[in-house]
Amino acid sequence: MQLVRVAKGNPTISLTNEIDLASAGTIASALEPLVAAGGPVTIDLSGVTFMDSTGIHLLVEAAAALGDRGCIIVHGAQGSAARVLEIMQFGSLKPNVHLIDCDVLAATG
């Protein structure tokens, strides 16, 4: 089971499966060096099948840690993950959080 894949260059983290308390530590560890470096951090949620408030909290914490040094770009949320982001009004929680409603980054195989 692949949970996190980090692309170098233009930093993108592709998350899969479930984002919850059990996966929070792994995701936070993957985000930490990218947030420390600053700049935009793209998070591809197209492979996420479930996300609870733990996922929202992780993303908001990353945006807060970036502050004015960068932004969090959330891309490709679908299904229940997209509904959670919508219910929580994720795109308006922090000024440096951007939610892109698109599944272009979805894995094809």
C-alpha cells in the first residue's frame, strides 16, 4: 500500500487511501521538509478514498507553518474527501490555502 509519494523539483505530495489519525504521522513527516523549505507545496488528493478532520488539521497546520513563505495547493480531491473539504470550507480557512477542483493528477494505473 502506497500512502505518500513525494515528487522532487516542484514539490508535490500524492496521497492515497485514507487520511486519518493512523496515517497522520507519515503525512506530517512527508510535509515537514517541504514546509521548512518554503514555497508552494502541491498536495494531490486524487487517490484519497477517505479523509476526516485529521486531514484538514494537517493541511491547515502546514499552511500556518508556511505563513507568508509559501502556500498549500490542494488538487484533485474527489468523492468523500472533496465533500469534507467543502463542508469545512477548506479554501477559506487560511489565505495561503488554494483548493483546485480537478483530477488531472489522478493515477492512471
